[in-house]
Amino acid sequence: MRTQPVYDWMTHDPITINSDAPLLQARRLMRENAIRCLPVMNNGEFVGIVTLDEVCEALVSETISHNDRPMSMAAVSTIVTRVPFAISPLTTISLAAQIMLEHRISGLPVMVGDKLIGIITEGDILRMLLSKAATSVSDQPLRRAKARV
């Protein structure tokens, strides 16, 4: 795992959203595709990430409006998190996990130069760990632990 590149486990050609799209569209896109991180683009350039939690929090906030419009119609750009760093497809899974843990983020853009080619998320790393565990552990069923009272 330590030396395995993120390229092997990342989501290739991820679903993206334009920065001027409404927040409601971002939420719909994430729910329909069962994703929690959405790369944000502006004129074909990667500008940041929005998460499902951020979008939902903005949508339920009654006190927030943007330019006298309800927050559901506000652009994704109003809440986008500008990612100060990106990783290459050759970055190791362990380094990606370390970055995510240290910065408390759930996904990292994978870039080649200025081009977004993928995203690695907590879910991708968990999928990799489960895959590795399945090959090293026998198929014995899990037993329920008995609670002590």
C-alpha cells in the first residue's frame, strides 16, 4: 500500500460542475451519482471542490442569501473550497491519505499539469484497503461480540 500510486484507485475523469451552476444542481448531481466530492470547473479550469456536506449546509441555512436570491439559486462558486494543492497520479496512496488526514479533507484532485484527470477520496482509499484485506484474510464470517453488562 505504501508505494501504490493513487492512479490505480482514483476516480478517473470525475463528474464535475461549473462554478456558475446553482447549488441545487450540485446537490442533485451528487445524490444521483452517489458522490460526496465534486470538482468545480471554470472555463475548463479546475478551481476547487465542493462537498455534499457543504452544499447541504448552505441550502438549509435560512439566513444566507446571495445577491437577494435564495441560497438554492446561488452559484457553486459562493461556497467552493479552493484547494491549495493537488497531487499527481504517481503520488502514493499513503501520502494522499496523510495529506487528507492532516488537512481534514475528504478528497484530493489528481492533476497532470493544469489538467484535472481524477480525484482520490476517502471512499477510494477505503475501497483499496478492503480489497487488500479481502486478499489477506480468510472468508470466515464475522462473529457478533457479546456485550458485557
